[in-house]
Amino acid sequence: MPPVSLDPTSRETARLDTIIAIPVRNEAERIARCLTAIGGQAGLAPGRLGLVLFLNNCTDGTAEIVAGLVPGLPIPVRVIERTYAGAHAGWARRAAMDAAVAWLEGEGASPATSTILTTDADSVVPPDWVAANLATLAAGADAVAGRVELIPEEAALLPPSLPARGRLEDTYDALITEMEARIDPDPHDPWPCHRTTIGASLSVRLPAYRQVGGMPEIPLGEDGAFVGALLEQGFRVRHDRAVLVLISARLTGRAPGGVADTIRSRCEEPDALCDARMEAVPRALHRYAWRARLRRLHAEGRLGRDLAWAHRLGIPEAEARRIAALPRVGEIVAAVDRASPRLAYRPLMPRQLPGQIRFARLVLPVLRAALRLRRATPATALPAVPAATADA
């Protein structure tokens, strides 16, 4: 059926330039909480914000609940219903965001200031979520990746071991993220930052969304792939710690391989590996140092002339020349990460986290001091990167 436009306001409104796109599937229990939070956004000029709800394959009464709630929302809403046998998370999020694009373009909004945000139908955004995203975009970002926390009352129902593991992972992730941000700094994403890439909190300017081809239509990991594509093509992605969304801690989700499946699998298998980027400190330092070195070689025009870097990383010459010819340094770094057997990810076991946290806390002050010294005296070299095979 065609989109249904529902505008609860009768007054003349300003032109829309910001639209939230939400894929929805069988969320009768949670959609009211989600929409209430969306309707409570503060700090925005009237008439700027709209909402697309893309209801796909709903069979539980979600559509009827949405129809009852939408007239009470203080923003214009477009509700789209689809039934499709091949539906998956990436397809649904792309469809929702593409509908937001079509709405913006139909309104004649300026592409330079048009913004698409996306979250999940079982998530709860705080009252400043849209305003915080727009502030970060206005400061120069092309896209903003927010961080997430579990809804407290739902998290309280999980086995105690799971939140405890989560706290360890969050602590370690912050430590290695600081290492990365200091060794291989991105001027558009300085420390303090995070490395979460999740569809529950993403925003992007319309031109950037268009240039990378939109949200990848893949069954799993569309959010991470989208942010990766933005970075590879040189867009400025800010991982802003001030942008936060609360996500569901339920054990039965709507998207196979999503957050609910991850939570359930960790309840069933407490010793399951950590996320890929949570490597031992020496390997993480090795990776970040190589990324910084590749960027420096590219900036100096030496990447394609001197292939010693490829030999050290175990990349065949033909593949190294192909990588060196890529047009953007973000693409080069990502391609090297994929091609080098010596940069293969080796994630930690949960029981290794306490030791690695202690190690990281010892390394970080040394790293900070070395970088301060290098800034003061540019000829000073960084301390040697620990061997990648070390297992502290």
C-alpha cells in the first residue's frame, strides 16, 4: 500500500529537514514506549522533524497500535506497511531510510542540511537525542554513531554474570579506543570517543548517505558496514559519547544475529569470545601503529613505490599494488586489514579481560607521555610497538 501521511498539526509548519527512520516488525509490546520517546524530543525548532515508520511483515497488532498512537504525536509521521517474504534487518532499515530520503527530496529540503536518523522500534531515545545528533553534525561531522546501554529494568532480569561481563568489556573497549585514538588519530573523531556502530543510533547527512549507496541491504551487520563505507570514502564520522540510546535486553529478537541473539548466546555460553576488536593489548597496539604508518606512507606518496610494508604484513606484491592504487586512504587501511594474515583479528576470551585491563592501564600512561613528548619534539620516535604475537 502507498505511504500514509499523518500530520497531527493543523497549523502551517516549517519545512522538514530532519527525519527519523525506524524499521518495525512485531513490536506491539514496545512500540508505544518507542514512539512516546520520539514524540518527546526537545530543543528543536517546530516543523523540522518528521518520522517514518516502516512496518514490515507485522502480524501481532503493531499496525493497529501505531494507527492509534500516531495522531497524538507532535510531529508529522509517514507509516508504510509492507509484506515481503525475503525481509531481513538490512532490507528493512534501508527501506525506512530510503523512504526518509524520498520525503526530504519531495519537500524540497536542502541536501546540505537534510539529515536522516535511525533507531530501533524496541529502543528508547532520550529527549535530547535528535538535538545532540544535529549539534554534532553542525560541528562538522557527516555522520554520527551513538553509543547504547541496556534498558535498566530489562538488564536487571538477566543473569548477573552477563552485566558483569558487559562492564569488563566496556572498560576494556574504552581503554583500547583511547589507544587507537591517540596512535592513529582521526581529527574529526578525537578522544574521548567510542567505537559502537549500531542501528539503534545513527545519523547521516543526505549527501553522504547518497554517495555511499545508502544502507547496505545485507541480512546482518548493515549498520557496521554502513559506517565502514562512510569511513572508507573519507566522510567524517563522529562516535559521540554524548549521544546515547537505551536498547532492549530481551532474549528473543526480530533480527537473526542481532542484539537479542548476542545476549541469549552469552547467557547460554558465558565463555563465548568477545567482539573481534577486543584483542590483546600488544596486538591492538600493533594494528593501530600499522594503520598510522600506512596513512603516513600514503600522505608522503611512498605507499606504491616502496612495498616493504606489504612484505612485513605478508601481503603479495600484486595485491599490495592494487591496494596502494586505491583512491582514498580509508579504503587502503580497510583493505590492508582484510588482506594481511598478520592483522587477522584474535578476540579475547572473557576470562582474559581482567588481565588485559590491568595491562592496558599500565601502557596508557606511557603512551600518553610518549605522544606528548613527540608533539613537543617531533623528531622523537614512539616506543617500539610490542610484538604482535605477545600474549600478556
